Amino acid sequence: MSEKLRVGVIFGGRSGEHEVSIASAASVLKALDADKYEVVPIGITGEGHWLAGVDPQPLLQGATMEDAVQKGEATAVTMTGDPTSRGLVPVESPDDDPDAGGQHPQRPLDIVIPVLHGTYGEDGTLQGLLEMADVAYAGCGVLGAALGMDKDKAKMVFRTAGLPIVDWLTIRRVEFERDPEAVCARIAERFPGAVFVKPANMGSSVGVGKAHNAEELPGVVAEALQFDRKAIVEPAINCRELECGVLGNDEPIASVVGEVVPSNEFYDYRAKYVDNASRLYIPAEIPPETMETLRRLAVDAFLALDLSGLARVDFFLDKDSGQVYLNEVNTMPGFTQISMYPKLWEASGVPYPQLLDRLIQLGLERHAEKRRNRTRYSPEE
Ligand SMILES: Nc1ncnc2c1ncn2[C@@H]1O[C@H](COP(=O)(O)OP(=O)(O)O)[C@@H](O)[C@H]1O
Ligand SMILES: [Mg+2]
């Protein structure tokens, strides 16, 4: 019998960032220390089907998760919220020997790493299921994940916490569909220049657009509202983009700050993942005092949203005014070996495999901490 910690790595998912998640998971699986962990890769298809034993690597070359089922490598499983049924339940092949290949889910998982970006993974929904099942997991809890995902609500909390943010307006699909002219007029009145429009709940720049003028606005708004029933509108800032890694639970620490120089007019999906021409500078070439300000703001943002485990906190530095703005947090940032978050930690003295060890440890600590809470009460006691 193995004494290794049994780690489920969940990836894919019902999200516009499905492919990005597969790339992150391939790196994570490669780097998890096989001497310490028995790893169960769990792919979730674009339709939401859970499959244990899927290797993400071939998916990067065009294979599908269903191919892995056909080959007998993957087993359908379902996640239940019932702790007594041990969370993850095999749907097929109930005779699988749990000690045979290490890919089968009968033995309970000690911890899950949700390497999922975007909806149904980074937004608190999966976290809720794992909480119900009493399964430990790496990363943010339900509230932190949900707040981190919702750009509108995150900004409300940041504003309340006194953190510097770009002013914004929230618009809803229902009002835009009813009266697009009125919505565009309201935006133009509030922000007369160029604006960014972004789905409130999304990431990887999916659905994000820049309207340079009033003519472009309706199309950009319509695009953003395809991905969520809410979108946020912000004035466009002529900015440098700076990012900081945060790691920890109740006493988080910040990494060095890095800079992204996008290959396009802004850091859109192509510039992030397709054209390979955006540049990362770690550490960013900024004055030491700006670096310290950003690191402090990153920890403040982390605590304001009640995050845990990890987050990448992204900033804009206004090239014209020098003003720093907190843009957004990513509670499951891109996690390939060459992604910003792992590279920031590498530059701060935490190499990739140790970063994974730390995230697992933080997830276990958080789970243990929550178990200390009483869930029964009787006034006579
Ligand atoms: N107000 C803004 N001013 C200038 N650029 C912006 C603004 N908002 C977004 N962008 C650009 O769009 C990119 C994606 O927006 P962001 O808010 O980070 O959403 P996502 O969650 O999709 O990464 C940013 O990295 C930046 O390049
Ligand atoms: Mg971003």
C-alpha cells in the first residue's frame, strides 16, 4: 500500500479557458513529485463530463478526452457532495483495482488541485462541491473564488477597502437587448473617450474589447455580453501592465513584480496564447518604491477578497500620470512552466515543483483550519 498523498488534478472544464487549463495541467502533472504524490488526473470535458485518468499531454496535440475513454485509459467518474460517499465516485469500471495503476478514483483523494480557469472551476462552483464533499483543495475558497471571478463585485470590494481602481460602469445584457442605444449613450456620457468592455465573469481576455469611438461601441458591448449577463466598462488607460504573485492563506506573501509587454494593442487572447510575441520582464524595471507599493497592494487585495492559497494580482501603471491601478486578481492564474505566476515565484526563490508542494500544503492547512469550526451547537452545552 502506498503512503503517498493522493492528489487529484482537475482540468479542462466548461469554460472559454478550457484549452488554457489543459496546458496548465500538463505542466502541473509533469512537475508533481512522484516520490511524494500519487496523482489522479481528472479531465472535465467542454460538456462537463468528468473523466479520471486523462493525460492532458496528447490533448495539446489535438486528441480529445473521449479518445482516452475509447483507449480504456480514462474512467468516467462523478463528484458527489456527500462526504460519506468519498466525494469522487466511479461511474464505470467499478472493479478497477485502486492499487494497480494509481489512476483510479476508489481510494479517496487527500487533496484536489483545481487547475481550472474561468467558469465552473475558478469561480467558486467547483469549490462549493468540494466543500460539500469535505475534500481538501488547493487555492481559493467559495467566496474568494467567486469574488475574484466577478470583476464588478471585486471592484466594489476593492473600492470599499480603499484600493486604487479604474472607475467603471456595469451594464446588463437584459437592458442592452431592450435598448442598445440608451446603454451606449449612458456609457459615452460617463466615459467620453476610448473604453474597454469586458464580461464580468471571464478571463484570458475572452470577450474583452476596446471601443475607440462611439461607432465601435455597440459591437464591442454585444461581444462582451455574449459571455456573461453583465459586463463592465472602463475608460482605456495608456498603461504598463504589472503583475505580482501572492502565496499563502491568512498571512500571505508577495513575489517580485513582473511586467507584461503585449504584442497587440492590448493583452488580448492572441497576445496571451497564440502569437508567442508578448514579452515578460521579471523583475519589472520599475523603481524599488513602486515595486514595494505594488507588493503591498497585492497582499491587501488578496486579503480584501478573502482569498487563500494563491492569486496573481494585476496592475496598470498609467504612463501619463504615473498612477497605479489595481486591475484584477486571478485566483487560478496561467500555470504552465513559462506562465507569469510560476516565473514570479521562481524569481522569488520558489521553483515550480516547490510551488506545487506549497499550494498542496496550504490547501491541507486551510481544510484543517475549517474543520476546527464547530458545526453543531446546543445552548445547553
Ligand atoms: N481599462 C483598461 N485600460 C487599458 N487596457 C485595459 C483596460 N482593461 C483591460 N485592458 C486590457 O485588456 C486586457 C484584459 O483585461 P483584464 O481586465 O485583465 O481581463 P481578463 O480577466 O480577461 O484578463 C488587459 O490585460 C489589458 O491589456
Ligand atoms: Mg487580465
